Amino acid sequence: MTDQTADGNSGLDAAAGETGLAGPPEDQLVAFGRELRREGMKVGPGRMIEFCRATSMLAPHDLYWAGRVTLVGRGDDIETYDRVFVRFFGAAPEGQDEPDPPVLEQQSQESDDAPGADDGEEVDGEPEIVLASEIELLKEKSFSRCSDEELAQLAELMRQIRMTVPHRRMRRREAAKKGRPHLRRTIRRSFRTGGEPIERHWQRRRTRRRKLILILDVSGSMAAFSRALLVFAHAALRADPRWEAFCFGTRLTRLTQSLKTRDPDSALDLASAEVFDWDGGTRIGESLKAFLDDYGHKGMARGAIVVICSDGLEIGAPELLGEQMARLSRLAYRTIWLNPLKEDPAYEPLARGMRAALPYIDVFASGHNLASLETLSEELATI
């Protein structure tokens, strides 16, 4: 590990030193990313991390392609990238007009499934070359196929997801520059001017973010996804202390306090100690009834966004699940259901529990990988 880090840093120093700019090489590359953002390109922290990583792996003269592959997301941005590269680094490398870009990573998804095919072997005579970063590939990988090391990397990536939910208007009002007249304050201030309301004041209703409630299925049929979804819940709860998290198998368990622990590994250990029906049966209807009876009708679910993560394989009465989903839909602002089985394009919600719940669902998505969860976080702000 030490040798690898030393090699990476030396490559990064050489690449940055070739630009002729002063300062640490990482700062120079980050400054280049800021220049691209000023020109309108979408260069976020994730792309910058991959740019620095690619620069440390490739030869110094491949600096142009290290940024071209990791920072350019659309074909329309190539012209902007070339212009900023020349302005920032002085000149583009020679022979960069029509070269073949260096390959950062070679992967063949078909070769993994083909019988007798090993890493590096050709399928149908030609290897499939994927110019994609390790992080982008990990985002698209299903949670069910991730190793423990990859799940640990996903935990770090999930911390970067910004959960944005819509706001709701409160009954209480606050001072504002415009809105409805604030008669009490206007009259009180008029005493200073002989009763003439010269100084007028206004008020508006306060707003606050809607509450987000996560209800996660940790039964046996969801074992391949349970840990990743709990890590996602741990990352989501850090955005707002009022948000809540529950899990269920055959009964409901509140995990809000356990998942508020800062370290994700410690949070998962505390959560697993509280859940006694892990990898057991699935009773969604009874668990939702317990949530609504004990928490929902007491104000927790009123006007909230409720996200249920389950495959819908109910072993209880589907009629009960339908009744509880109807109750939930009358209380919640929006009801979202994440079903990892929806990863398969041929999936149809034919299970009894899923069919009973579907009429009361506002958003039906998969949630099987990090990319789908990022899409969900973006959609939350617009629903």
C-alpha cells in the first residue's frame, strides 16, 4: 500500500510539474476543475477525485486525456474543455488532435458471464473496452453483487448524497419584506409617528422541510440489499435530525437513534443488535399497521415523505397491506416504494402484496444500486 501511494504521488507530481504552475499538484488540478466550472461544465467533487486518481495512474504526457475521460460528461463540453486546457496549462500536448485515448480500465461484462472466459480473454475475438471510472462502475453495480470492500466504498459515496425534500408552509408566521400586512407591528410602530402608519410591516407563513421517513425490509428475501439500504438510511438521517428510520421483518423496529451514530459500522452494529427478526419472514401489512398506530397517526407521518424499501413478497394477508397503504396515503404527502426486483426490465408486480400496495404508491422505483438512490434524491426535491 505504501509503495502504491508513493508511485501515485510521483505520477501526480510529474503531471502537475509539466504544466509549469507553482504549488502542490493537487491544488493545481483542483484549480483547473474550478476553471471548467466557471465555463459552465458540470465538474463535481466525484469527477475531480477521479481526475486526480487518473493523473496519478497515467504517464505525465497523458494529462490531457486523464481530464478528457473523467471530467467531460457530454460531447458538447469537449470544445470548452480544450479551450480551458490550453488557457490553463499553456498549450495542448502535441499530437492530441486525433489520437486514441489511453485506456483507464478494461472490463467486459459479457466475458464475466461467458463460460470459460477469464479476465483479459477476448469474447467473439474482440475485447469490450469500457472507458469508465471505478466509481462510476460501482454506482451502477447492484448491491446484491457487491463485496464487503465495495459496500464500504459505497458507504463513503452515500455520505456525499444530498437529500433534498420539498418544504411545507407552517401555521406560524414570520416577518418578511412582502406578503400579508403585519397589523400588530405596524400599529405598534405608528405610536412613534403620532399614530400615522408610515412604517409598514409584512409577514408570511414559515416554511420548513418536510419530514422523511424510511421503512426498510430486512427479511430473508431482502438479505442481499438490507445492509446497503441501512447504510443509505444512516447517510440520509445526517441531513435532518427530525427524519426517522424503521425496519421490519415480522415486526416493526425503530432504528432512528441507532443510525444517528456518526460511524456507519457502529451504527450498523447497534441496529443489528436491536433487530430480532433479521433475515426472517415478511409481514409488511402488520408492520405498517404498527407504524401507523404507534407513530403515524400521532403526527409523525402527517405531511411527510414515506419511503418503503421492500420486494413486496408478503407472507401475511394482502388485504391488510392494502388497507394500511390506504391509511398511509391519506396521511403522507408522498409515498415512495423501492423494490430491488424492479432492476430486471422484465419485472412485473405480480406478487400479492405488491399488487395490493401499488394503487397507493406515488413513485415506484428500484433502489437496487447507488445510481438509482442518487436519482431518487434528485426526484425528492420535485415531487
